[in-house]
Amino acid sequence: MVADVLAPMINEETLDSMGNLETIPLYEHNGRVPRVLPLLEAQEMQDLILVDSTWLEVQHVDEFI
């Protein structure tokens, strides 16, 4: 499980370090792209909730949820 792999690197100070995940734009570095959805799906805590924020001027999910 992902949590077992990450556990040695996580402490109480970093548990919420991905709180603004939805604000990270897509990017490419050295020909590689991040694969965030598989990471989140691997948590198996709940199904992902995908929302459409394209109608917002800044497109931040936290503006309407």
C-alpha cells in the first residue's frame, strides 16, 4: 500500500501537505509527467470526486465546494 511506502517520510507536520492538490497545474519535466490520479486511487479510502470548475474565472474548486 502507498501509505506503507510513504510512512517513513511522513510526520505529523506533513500529513496535509497535499491540501492544495487541485491548484497544481499539469506539467512536464525531462519528458515525464506526474501521475497523481493513480496515487490517489491507490489510497482506496473513497472513490475520487471529479468536479468541473471550468465555469469559474480562476477555476479553483474551493470557490464553490
